[in-house]
Amino acid sequence: MTQLTLHDSQRRANVPFQPLDPEHVRVYYCGPTVYDLPHLGNLRAMLTADILTRLLRRLYPRVTFVRNITDVDDKITARAAANNETIAQLTERTTAEFHADLAAMNMLPPDIEPRATHNIEEMVRMIAHLIELGHAYEAEGHVLFAVASFPSYGALSGRDTDELVAGARVEVAPYKRDPGDFVLWKPSRPTQPGWDSPWGRGRPGWHVECSAMSHRYLGENFDIHGGGSDLLFPHHENERAQSLCCFPGSTFANYWVHNAMLLVDGEKMSKSVGNFLTIRDVLARGPVEALRLLLMGAQYRSVLNFTWDGLEEARRTLDRFYRALETAGPLDVEGRPLPAAFLAALCDDLNTPLAIAELHAMATAALAGNKDAAADLLVSGRTIGLLMQEPEAWFRGEAGDGPSEDEIDALIAERLAARKAKDFARADAIRKELFDKGVTLEDGPSGTTWRRA
Ligand SMILES: [Zn+2]
């Protein structure tokens, strides 16, 4: 079997991946806080998780992929109030939108998708245990994690304690023993969501949610924890501290995988810059597979720059791949193994640019008439969620401003009738009319097919 190598953020090196149990690989990814539509930055993390879990499923007999939903958060409370809707209405709606957008992107769903609000008891138990063990303390209705109680705090993100305390992201509060201490539990006002606890009615801090849910569904020790590089500190550092302190002798995640950020037109995406893009914004202008391919154009640890030209270029690349499949005709790839070079590229820390270069080589051979290469192309593409359509459907594409499929079919029928009646002038006029609207007709032995330019 090809050895998978991953860059582990904690070891700061590319290391061979050795699962705790080769019969069952366990992966946890931080999921969305559900108060708004998912954007391209979210999508990059989700796509990295998708490629990683698809590959793991190729390599190992069983994979459990857990990705949570954070459905209690002050951002949610504020947005629901601003929208004049209940928290439940907002979180149900945005969770459904998140699922719909990821399904549209050909993402495989997680095996388990726990919601924070369904796991409050687990969080309360963990917090109580951390207090018992001297790693947390109660102060003015809050429970705080005592960073000083955990000597290896900072080891994951590589920050030392002074740097952490000096950091602008550390919230200073009079009840903290140490400015770096972070909230495990906080009191709720009557208007805020809350649950009864030994420390009064309140709600969990964000970090403890993931510690509790990963423990409940994957155990004290599991294989891979992933997310965007923006989560490395403080979120993942704090998850690690909570879990290792709560379960002495445990290892928590054995490998930490972090994807780099995504830029839009060379700039950090932000609503104030006006380059903020949701998944829906992009899919309104380009096909799903083009967006997937564009996102795979950089290895996940490199910064990725999204541009509309890049999306168009990805679409043209897919035109080439689909043309290669079309040239080969019907292909049966059931049970076909992955080409070694393609698998090796993915196993090299998910080197998707190299994997795409392999797809190009297969397409070149397929276009030259090599049917085996076309089958390799199809099985490889589908492994990473590409080439999921029939070539004909791909080339028909989406109507956009052009004529609908029904209009095209009606004109093709009219043209056929004109030809039968030997009215070749009318038949040619119809062909030209469609051509001017971006639709090309091709007459073959089994009738007329069409494609959009
Ligand atoms: Zn998390």
C-alpha cells in the first residue's frame, strides 16, 4: 500500500501517517458556526477534509469522519435578534443551507455530525472534571481554564506564554487569575440561551464544545484533527489543553492538519473590501466541478488565490478532460484501481496540483486514442469529486443567458423536419441561429447532439 504522508502542525514536519487502529481511522474537523451562508474560506477547509477523507477511505477499510455543528454562540444570538427570528429558526435554516451548499459541491457528508446543543451534558461533565483536577476554577459565574496548570500550553501553535498574554486576542477580565485563561462556561442572562449547571444557568465556551464532542464520538485518542489555519490558535490550542488535562495520559489528536487561507483577487476576503464570496455567489457564475478544481489548484498548505479568470481556466481544463472521456466512449471503471502516480501524488500530503498534472497526462493519452488512459482519468477524477457527469451533460452545461434545453430540442426537431422536406435553407438558418446563441450542433450516426460553447 502507498504510504500516506501528512504535514502535522504539532511536529511541524511531514510525517508518515500511522493510524492508531488500521482497521478504523478516526477524523475530527471543526464544523461551521451556523448563522450565515458558508463562504469560500469555509469551503476550502471543507474541501480539504473531503479530499483527505476520500483518500483515507481508499486506503483503509473504515473511516469515521466527525464534523460538528456549532449552534450556540454569541454571534448566533446577535444575528437571530437582528433578523427578528428565534435562535432555532436561524440555526435550522443556516444548517440546511450549509448542507445544501456542501452537497452541491459534491462533498461527502460526515459520518457523524454532532450539534453542540445536543452535547451540553458532556461539556458540563468535562468542565466539572477539569475543576476537580485543578485545571479550571470558578469565578463570578464563569469557569475558566487555568493555563498555568498545563505546562505544554502553546506547544501546538508554537507560541510561548508571554506572547499569548501579550496577544491582542486575549480578553482581559478582572476575574481571571491569568490574562491567558480562557472561558469554559459563562453565565447567561434571561434573554440568552442557557442550561442549568453546577455554576448556575449558563452556556459553554466555544473551545470546550469540540473537546466534548470529539471525546464522545471518537474517544480520548484519535487520529486526525483538522481545520483552517485560523483555528490553530486559540481554538485548537485550547481544545488540546482541555482534553489532555481532562484525560491524563491521553494523546488527543495524533496528527493536526491545517489548511492555509484563501484570498480573493489577491486580498483577504472581507465584506468591507467588497470581495466577500459565498459558495452560492460562485456557483451562480460557474460549474461546481470548476470551483472544486480551482480550489485543488494549490496544495492545501499554500495560500490559494481565487479569481474569476481562474474559475474560467478551471472550466476549460474540465472541457479538455470531458473531451478526452467523450473520445473514448462508454467506460466501465467499476473496481478499477487508481493509477499509481495519481495515488502517490495524493498520498504526498494531498499534493493536488501534482494529482491534476497526472490527470492532464491521462487526458493527453486518452485524446490520442488510449482508452485505458481514459478509464484511468475517469476513476482518478471521481476519487476527488470530479468528472461526475456524462460528457454530454457537461458540455450542455447551464443555460445562463442562452436558450433552454427545451428551446434547443424544439429547434433541432424543426431543423430535422426542414431537412426531410429538403428545405436546406431553413435547416441551415436554424443551425446558424443556435450557433449565434452559443450552441453548436453535431450530426452523428445516432442523430444530432449539441453543446454550449
Ligand atoms: Zn473545534
